[in-house]
Amino acid sequence: MSEGNLVKIASISIAILFALGFAPSAFAADNADPKTDTAPPLSAAGADAFVAALNKQYKADYPEATAAQWIAETYINGDTQLLVSRSNERSLSKLSADVEKSKVYANVPGISAASKRSIELLKLSTAMPAPKDPAKLKELTEIASRLDGEYGAGKFCSDEKDPATCRNLDDLSKVLANNRDWDADLAAWAGWHHTSRVMRKDYVRFAELLNDGAHDLGYNNVGELWRAGYDMPTAEFKPETDRLWGQVRPLYEQLQCYARGKLKTQYGDKMPKDGTIPAHVTGNMWAQNWAALYPLLQPYKDAGSLDVDGTLVAQNYDAPKIVHRAEDFYHSIGFPALPASFYEKSQFTRPRDRDVVCHASAWDLDQAGDVRIKMCIDPTEENFRTVYHEMGHIYYFLAYNGQPELFQNGANDGFHEAIGDTIQLSLTPAYLHTIGLTGAVTQDKKALLNAQMKLALEKVVFLPFGKMIDEWRWGVFDGSIKPGDYNAAWWKLKQKYQGVSSSIPRSEEDFDPGAKYHVASNTPYMRYFMANILQFQFQRALCQTAGQKGALAECSIYGSKAAGDKYWAMLQKGASQPWQKTLKELTGTEQMDASAIIDYFAPLYAWLKQQNKGVSCGWDGEG
Ligand code: X8Z
Ligand code: ZN
């Protein structure tokens, strides 16, 4: 699992979804007579037996579905796509059948809380619900694999006839990250966004088929199904994300305003007059992380270097060395060593001879220790940090492997994303110095502001992006965004939330959403928005446990067994109880709360407001 989508268990962590999907009909397994396929009786004990059979069967079927997914993403071709679509077809139709069978148990008198929760989680276990019509299901799984494969194999060739002119996502992303040349960046940005045009037609149909599947499960549309998985009334989920965005939006506005001013110094009149920032000059293909702009936005040039890219190269950090370094962090807080198979079976670098999905992901192949990451690691700080993120998923898998199958998941999907991100917050200048990646650290105001700016360009910048992706999909799924407006609606949301625009005209020939992995792979995205709030709550709690004094922004839990024990205890709970309870056990509160991220960045926020004094911040179309 991986990221949540059923089809895609693999990418991140949501393997369970997949796994679940794979499930064969639960009854034939045990707790029932295989010859007569008798269902357990309609009683509390019968519900427990039904759930026990589900857990057993899904666990048994899990490895095959995950293997199909793994091979399809690490060896993209027609054969592996065929195999994975067929595997998903079987899994999803069995899942639907089991959901149907589970209905009679859901409300039997006296049903245990665990069985009730398991039945609910079963229904929510896929982001890709199966339409009942087998032809439609087949079509759905084929489109899903095609979109995923197209993303992974995407290349832009400036001369279609000359393969030597083709560039993949890594090549094009490097241009954006390392180069402040307006035209070169624009060409790289436009090139990648050209690759997703082929997905447009498929996506229209894909949305229809997903909705068919959601209807068959009793939801109005698939967006509603996605929003139902948060242990709260479905209708309250969107307002909850709005509330959190309202807490952080003033901070983002100040950052956007400051960045825009500096970019104006760099690019002059090329910058738009409407207050937006062109997507292609943010240093990132999706304008979701502006860390590459740090040299331009660094508050104090003379207050210590935070250059990790240079030292990674100078110290010969290859992919395994980076991964070992990340493992050392988790080990230092008392987490177990990773099995040897992790290093043998993971994909750390881009193979030279075939197409693969390079988007980083973490996998649990068998729920019994065969964990892997799949990445294409370059020795850059961004990749270095991503490895720490992926390892958070890996340790979550290992920690909850002892839970029954249906509880082998994050407390919610935002938790899954927040585990490694919290550890990223401990990659402070002092930690990086301890492991030899940066020079001596000065603990003064200037150094703090520099470090805060760098981190904000990753974590604060991400927030509006994290929110807009699924608002677009929710709109597509509920019909408020029609196919004829797909791209225009996408840019409207980018402008509204991020204050980002395109410097070249976009049209409905384009399908810019498909240039983002999670859209092509049908992975829900609000999880990352939540993770960017939750990780600061987690960090605040863990730093307290670690006995850290001083500014939260300077806290690293590296080496703290006390913090590690508390964290591990949370990971072990998996999805066995409502996430609010899990959150309370770690942080003392049941609510997601952006005051932690606001407090964390308080020094930077004050500094930005001072820098922006007299400037009219905000942009056209902000709403
Ligand atoms: O997809 C990821 C991880 C894998 S779960 C690399 N992330 C989001 C993205 O890249 O869009 C982490 C940050 C947000
Ligand atoms: Zn992740």
C-alpha cells in the first residue's frame, strides 16, 4: 500500500487498501464450512467470526496483489500493466462482494467496537471503488494502470524524432531547481506539462467509473467516499480543512509576498502584475516546495551556510549511504534495525534499461518484514529529506504489523504522511552538523531566521498546494467541475490558494493535473495537507518528552529514546482506534491544530511582516 489507493497500495502506505481489495470472499476461508460456504450467524459472536475470517483471508491474499503492483511500477511495460490491472480487478470485485456481505453484521446487537470498526474500514479501504458491472470494472483498472504507467514513463522530446532530445522528469526538474534562467525553466516546465495531455480523455472516463463504483457502495460520488475516512461526519471534513487553512493562511500570504518581491528583483517586468508568482520560477515542477529559491530568499547571507547539497556530493553520499544515514536516525530513538532484505530488495536508483515510477514510495510487501522503498535517489538535500519521509512509512508498517489486517494502516492517512515528516523537523542545523553535513552552528537570531526560511519554503509553501489538489478532484467527482473546464478550474484553484499562475497560456487541450503523480495514480492528497499540520503537533509533543529546552524550531529528537518510545507506541496502534484518540495519547488534544506550526514559525512570521511593511500583499483571485 502505499498511498492509499487501492490500486496502488504500494506507493505509500496504504497497502492495506490494496490488500484489502484483494481479498477473496471471506467466508470460504475458515469460521465457516468451506463446502457449504455458510456465513457466520447474525450475532455479535458471528460478526467477530466474520471479521476474523476477513482478516485472515486478506492477509493471505495481500502479498500477491502487492507483488503485482511492485513489478508494474519497477518494470513498466504492457505485460506488467496487464497483470496489475487483472490483479486489481479481482481484488476490487472481491472487496465489493465482502462489503456487501458485511452489511448484515454492521449493526447486529452487541457487536464489539473492534468488529464494527473493522467493517467500516473495509468499506473505506479503497480509493478506487469497483463498479458492479464487470465490464466497467475492467475498464477502470485498465485506465488506472495506463495513467500510472504514462506518468512513470513520461518524457518530453524537443524533437519527437530524435530520442536524444528526450528528457524525463528528473532531467526537467533539475533544470528548474538549479537554474534561474526564465526561458530554460519555462521550457522545462512546459515540456513536462505537455506529457500529461494524453491522459485527459482517460481521466474523464476514469472519474465516471470511479463514481459508478462509489454509487454502488452507497456514496454520492467518490470524493464523498474519500472524505468519509476520518472518524467524523463526512460533511464536517471539508470545513475542518478550511478551518486549518484559515489558521495558516496569513503566514503563507506573508511568505508569498516576500518571495514575489525578491523574484521581482530577479526577473523585473517579466513578473505578472496581478501579484501571483509564475509556477515555473519556483524551482519545483508543481510549485509545491520552493526550497530551491532559498539562495534568493535567505534573510542573512553572513549567518552560516545551510548548503547540504554540496557536502553530500563532496562526501560521496550515494543512495545506500543516504538510506543508512536515515536509518541511523530512527535507530537512535530506539526503533529497530531494518531487515537485510530492505537493502537487497528496495529500488534506490533509476534503472538504466527500463521505465519505472520514480515517485518516491514505501511498501510493505508481505506484512511480515519485507518492507521496501522505491525511489530514484540523487545526492541532493531534497532527496535526502525524502528518504527520512519514506522511512517514516516503513517504520509505521513494521510497528503495526502486529495488528489485525484491517487495522494495519495509519490512524488516518495524514498520520501516515506525518511520521517521517516529523522526523524531518529534527534535521536541524545542529543535527546536520553532528553528522558532518554542515559546518559549525551559530545559535543566534540570524541563523534561526535563515533556518526557518529554508524550512518554511518547504513546509509552509506546501500548505495551499496540499489543499487545492483534492478540491479540484472533489469538484471533478461531484460534477461542479466539468470536463470542459478541467484545466481552467485547476489554475483557478492554484491562483486562489497558492497565488501561483502560468506564464504561458493553458488550454483545455492541456491536462495539467495529470502532470502530478497523485492525480495520475489516483492517490488522495488531503493527507499531505493534514500531515503538514499534524507533524508540528507531533514534534511539539515529542520534544517535550525528550526534555528539550529552548525554541521548538531548534529541537531535534535525535538520540532520544524517551521520545522514540512514545512515538513507537503511537505507531503500534495503527488504525485500531479513532485517530482523535491516538492524537490525544501523543499530544493531549483530540483536534488537529495549526497553532503548533504557527508557534514554530513565529520568529519568521514576525520578520516577514516587518520586511513586507508598506507592501500591498495578496493577489488577484485570492479567495
Ligand atoms: O508523495 C510524497 C512522498 C511519497 S508519500 C514522496 N509526498 C508528496 C508529494 O511529493 O507530492 C511528500 C510530500 C508531498
Ligand atoms: Zn509519504
